[in-house]
Amino acid sequence: MMKRLLTILLALLILLSFSFTTSISAFAEDKNEVITLRISNCEEYIDLGDWNEVIDLDSGDIVGKNSMIVDFENWFYRTYHKRVKVEYSTFGTNEDLYNQITLGDEFDLVCPSDYMGMKMIDEGMLLPLSKEFFDETDKNNYYINGVSPYIKDLMDNTTIGDESWSKYSAGYMWGTMGFVYNPDVVTNEEASTWKLFENTKFSRQLTVKDSIRDTYFGVLGLIYADELSTDEFKNSKDYNQRITEVMNDTSVETVNKAEKELQKIKENVYSFETDSGKADMVSGKVSVNFQWSGDAVYTLDQAEEDDCYFEFAVPEESSNLWCDGWVMLKDGIGGNKDKQLAAEAFINFLSRPDNVVRNMYYIGYTSCISGGDDDTILDYINWCYAAEDDEEDTVNYPLGFFFTGDNNDKKYVIKTTEDQTRRQLYAQYPTEDVLNRCAVMMFFDDDANTRINQMWINIRCFNLATVPNYVWISFCAFVLIIALMIFLFKSRGRIFRKRIPKGYKKV
């Protein structure tokens, strides 16, 4: 009896030991579970590492050895003691990204442009950023502690329905649109107006964007150039609201006007492009390139390596103030708190001042982050653009509006060369008067999208409606002549056969 009892107790002990070991093992597996974070971003829009130059700032040296993705995965583990694996992919255009999502591709975190992010908000596709993300007491919340007051104010006060843009989107890069031009061929005055699109003096020397929203925006600037330039319009109390309405007009009348203007522009430009314009400028194929400010910086940098000095101009009538931002997809995150933590941590990691510098250096665009109390980003701007002590023709360039909201703040005035007021510095950090005449590109409803998409098809594809009457008449006459010739040929054959003598035999 005692032997049986001992056997039972031993069996229970083994069972409990096994259960305990299994529980510990399961706990360890849960603790070490890897979070998969699926991210999609625009092509060539993040530091991929492997650049050798050291950015030697007063605040410390910066260099990109690894890709930003690898560095984030390591930082996340050190900071939150959880493993994350980033599945990173890219898209070509905002429309490509939207189509991928609607066709079933699943992402957790994506970086669309302003209007597309707003469309996703309107369609209920996005998850709001958490309250913890906006906690300024958390030292790891680099975004909220470092975002530019100018960008924060812009996003806080831009609404989609009753929702604030900043509730869902964290700003990544921002800028304007304008013209990169060769000052040996084009004057600053000629480049500082949307009328450049139709200026026949530069026929076949100008490229425009193969992007429906960007080019449509520019054409609206051309259509309303005279109205936008009047003192009455510029001095109106609701100027910002009015210019936003004008530059986002999608009425049937305006879309029809835009199509007619684009047909004219189409005959004047060298090409519609999304990326080749930079190379076409550097190679000398064109003298003007309608460009995003970040790509403008890249173009100017590349040309400078060949001792070719281009400049950048923002149209006097108006321009687009664009802002790309990180957003979380509701279907991707799916209520997973670890995924949301990783997604928001990724935004914060990119917003850390040294990483901001790495990204700006690598891609040429301007971050929405000013750095708060950290001077790293200001140091970087000076590293790039400050004039040497012995240089002549220098000017003071104020940046206070971006860093503190006060453009008179002397700490944020840099001494630079005069030409930088038309070159890289101007492209990256436009002056306050330029920003005052800029408008954000808003999202369009379904009816407006249908009209504009059809307009774009008519422009980019063969449009029968634009064929002149004389061409139709010539074509119809040609068809009739061909038909008549075929008829006569067949008739001649029948007549010839009838003339063959009876009794004739083919040898």
C-alpha cells in the first residue's frame, strides 16, 4: 500500500514539474515573442546607411553606418525590452499606396502625403495616435517634444470633418513646390510665376509632374494667377482660407478650364515626369523643372558637383505647402497594443534629432522636427549653409518661425551667402512670406476625383474630343477613297473575267 502511494506521489510530482516547466517555457516564449511591424514608405525616403562622411557638428558627430530600420530594431529592444522585426516596403505614388491597401495588402504604419492621409481619415481607415504618444514627460517621445511649432500649429488647425489632422498623423517631411531653373537661361522673375508653364520662350525646355494632384494644383495657380495677384485678394482678412479654396477648386467649370490649359501646356513642355526631371536638368536637356522642394535640393546638389549652379523659385501667386505624415492603419494594428507601441516608437525614433539629421542628409528633404531644446538640427543647418568668416555678399536668414514660432528670435538667424536665398537653404526652409501664400492640398470627394481623373486621362491619353474637324474630314475622305479603290479593283476583276472568250481553256 505504501509503495503504491509513493508511486502515485512521484507521478504527481513529475506531472507538476512538467506543468511548471511548460508554464515557464510558455512565459519565456511570450516574453521573447517578436513583434512584426509592417511599414510602407515612399521610395528613397529614409536613411539606408552605408555613407562614410562624418557630419561633425558642435553637438556631436553623426554618421550613418546601418540603415535606420536596423538601428530602430536595436533601439526598440534596448528601450522596451521587446523584439521587433520591421517588414519594410516602398510605393511609387500615393495612389499606388491607396490601391495596394484597398486591394488587400496589409500594413501597420504608412507615410502618405497630406491629401491621401486626409482621405484615409475621412474613410475611417486610420487609428488615432495614443494619448501616451503625446505625453511630453516621456523622454522617448521625441516627436511631441521636438516637432516644429509651425508644423504643429498647421496640423492642429487643419481639420477633416470634425477631426484634427494631427490626431491621426505625425509629420515626417514638409516643403513647397516650385521651379528649379538654370539662371543662365531663365531669370528669377520668369521662374517666379505659374505663367512659366505656358511661356513659349522655353518651349520644350520645361518638365512638369506626371502626378495628377501636383500638376492640377499648379495649373490652378496658372488659371487664377491674375486674381491671386491683386491687392484686394492678398489683403483680404480671410486670405489663407480663400487661397486654400481657390487652390483646391474642383468645380466642373474649373476642371474644364484646367483641361484646356493642360492641353496647351502639353504642347509646350519637354515631358511629364516623376523622377527623370532631376537628371534632365543636370544633363542640360531642360532648363526648368517643376519640382518638390526636397528633390530641388537634390538637383541643385548634383549639378553643383559638375560646377553647374541652378536656383529654385516659388511662384509669387501661390504654392503648395505639402506635409507627408506617418499614420497607423486600423486593419493593420487590429487592436494589438504591442504593434501600436512599436509603430509609435518608430515615429519617435525617426524624430530623435540625430536621426532627423541622418534622414535629411540622406534624402535631401526637410524634417517636420525642429528639435525642441536640442540644437542638433540648428547645428546641421549651419553646417550645411552658414557662410565662412571671410565670405562676402552675406545675408542674415531668419528661421525662428520654424524653431520657436518667432521669426525675430536672434538665436535662429543664420549668416549665409546671398545666393542661398535662391538655392538649397531657400528650398529647404522657405521664408515666412512664401509660407503665407501657400495652401495645403486637401483631399477630394468621389465626384471631384472622378472629374479630375477623367480630365487626366484625356490629357495623358489620346483624347478624341481634341481632334480638329479638318482632321476628321481628312480621315473620312481617306477612308472613302480607300473604299472606292477597293470597290473599283473588285469590279475590274469581274469585268475582266466577263470578257474572257467562251471556250477559252487555260493551258
